Amino acid sequence: MGSNLQEARALAGIGLPVTFSIIPGLRRDREVADFAAQSGIETMIHIPMQSKGWPQRRLEANGLLIAMDDAAIREHMGDYALRIPRALGVNNHMGSEFTEHEDKMRTVLEVLKGRGLFFVDSVTTPQTVGLRLAREMGVRAGKRNVFLDNEQDGAYIRGQLAQAVRLAKRNGAAIAICHPHPATIATLAEALPALVGQGITLVPVSRLVR
């Protein structure tokens, strides 16, 4: 989130609990954060982190790189918090390279612990150390269970939602992540209200971290 207000209004209009994860530095990041606060919507900071495809795969100019020292990482983290001051937690945007480096993730998690923020590992690599390290350090954390919209197709998204429902019924809870694409928003607006009738309770992600 953070590019425009239209997608924020559309998601809020569904009328069910969702959590906005806002990339700091996008052109409407503060407006979306303010709108979320006024609408009672929980927010997280969507931290850009180096992927295995970088630099061929673009990263935001304020993203975290494994070449950064601890001081630079801490400075960036402070800047993110200034832009999205009411965020309750963070998750990683990309980061398939960064989240495999324990020393770098430790610095990130130390900042989160100091600020009382939780961490949701987006699990962009099977070798991520994020959740394990967060638990070891006493940072409230969770992990992404399902990506809803790797394909921007309504049938695919509904199938991924069904997978999230199965996981939630089996394990008690599931965290699903998606992007504010038009196809995703349209599918969520149609499908989420129907989940309530399936014995599913939708909650902000802060309810699912521990």
C-alpha cells in the first residue's frame, strides 16, 4: 500500500478487518496511513529488503541492503517509523536475500523490539531466518501462510483463499498476504464476506502474532 488512496478506500469499503502494509516513501504513504487511522484499520510498515534478483530486480531507493552496516540499517528503520508512525508492526517487501542473513536481520529485529513492533515474515525465501530469530529475541512474530495473488486472476485468488481457510481450520489461524491489484480487491470484496458464513473470523494481523 501507499501508492494511492483509491485502493485504500476500496479495501476499507469491504467492511471487514484487513491490515494495510505500507511501503515507506511511496508517494501517498502518509495519506494512506492517515486514512487507515481514521478508518480504524491497522497498519504495518512494508520494509523494502534486498532480493536475490537485485540489482536487476528494482528495489526502492530507501531499501535495506546486505552491504549496509548496522548504523545505516538503524537509520533507515528510524526513517520508516517517522513516515508510518502509527504502525504496530512490519513485514518484509521482497527480501529473499536480506532475510537469509542473520546478522542483518538481528539488527532489524533489535530496532523492532526497542519500538515494541511485531514482525511478520513474508517468507520470500525458504531459508529465511526471520521468524526463528524473532522468537529467539522475544519479538512478537508470525509468518505468511498463503500468498493470495501471485496470479492476478479471480479464480486463482479464490483458490488461494480456500487454501488459507483450510489452514485456518486445521491450525486455528492463517495469515494471508496480497497486493492491492484491481483483480485482488474485486475478488476480496466478493469473497471475504462469504468466509464469515464458513466459520471464519477475520482479524487484524496483530491478533495472530505471538
